[in-house]
Amino acid sequence: MIAILIGYYNKSVWLTYLGLASSVLGMTLALNGRLYLALALLLFSGLCDMYDGTLAALVERSDAEKKFGIQIDSLCDVVCFSAFPAIIAFSVAGSTPLCLLTMVMIVAGGAIRLGYFNVQEELRQAETDEKRTHYQGLPVTASAIILPIGVIVFRLLAVELSLGLPLLNGAIAVANVLNIRISKPQQLGKLLLLALGLISFFTLLYMRRKGV
């Protein structure tokens, strides 16, 4: 029997799809001037990405499903953590030369890093079953925590977001493709990131309420 839809839809990819939906909604909020809510959804997308691999590991999958999981995760990551930050910067800076340049940079940097990661991960898995302990280059998911914290700091220091956000995106883009080793967070690291994300989330909501 031929399936009605192509692709895989079991619970191993539910969080990946949920994070994608959150980012698409967040883009519309950003373009409609609702910056803090957009950043809150960026944080939520990051949370989904942090634990989608954990969920997938609990599900029995075929080789095809495992390979699909790697590909769909990377494709969604480009949207969530490269294109979404670019749209957030555009929503406050508009089509200035700096903003347009860094929009291209962060999307290209994210796509290059993820393409490289997929190749290296496929080669690594062919040689060993050990779990990865380090990343090469800054993971694109890092923008989910860097941008919200950046906006909070910029607001507190009275830095213009129209300048600060494009510059921050440019720095993230460069870090994405730098040949540096970054330790993969384990359980404690994930808990610390979760706590930082929650603090940022509620701070953004508070700033929105106060009109900061």
C-alpha cells in the first residue's frame, strides 16, 4: 500500500516539526512588530531542538528513519536558527546595508555549517557507534539563546537594536564556520541552558509588559 504522504511522521520527529512551526509563527510576529514574543518563540524552538535527539533515541527507528532524522533536523535548523534570526534583525533594522549583509551571512553560515556537519556525522557514524562529544563550529542552535540575551543586554545598555542585532548575527555567522571545537552539553549543561532560557523567556515577557 502506497502512503498518502511522503516523509516520516512518528514521534521521533515531533519536536523537530514543533520547533519549525514555532519559528514560522515567530517570523510573522517579528514582522508585525512583536519582537519580544518572537524571541520567546525562538527560545521555544531552541528547547525543542535541545531535546528532539533525546526523544528520537527513545524510539526504535529504521536506518532510513535515522538518516531522515539527521536531514530534516538540519533543514529545520536553517529555518529556525538562521533564517528566523535574520528576520528578527530585519524587523528592527530594515533593509540597511549592514542588516542585509548579516542576513545573508547568518543564513549562509548556518547552511554551510549544517551541510558540513551532516557529511562529517555520516563519516563518523560509519567508523564508530560512540556518541559525539564535541562540535566543530558554533552550533546554529546557539542563536536561540544568544539573540534573546543580546536583546535584553542591548535594552539595559541602551544600545540601538537596529545596530546591535545585525552585528550580533554577523558574529554568530562567523562563529558558525570557524574551525573551533565546542564541547557538546551533557545533562548538567542542558539543565543550565534550560534555566538560562527560562530566565530569558520570563525577562522578555516582563520587558514586553513594562514596555521597555
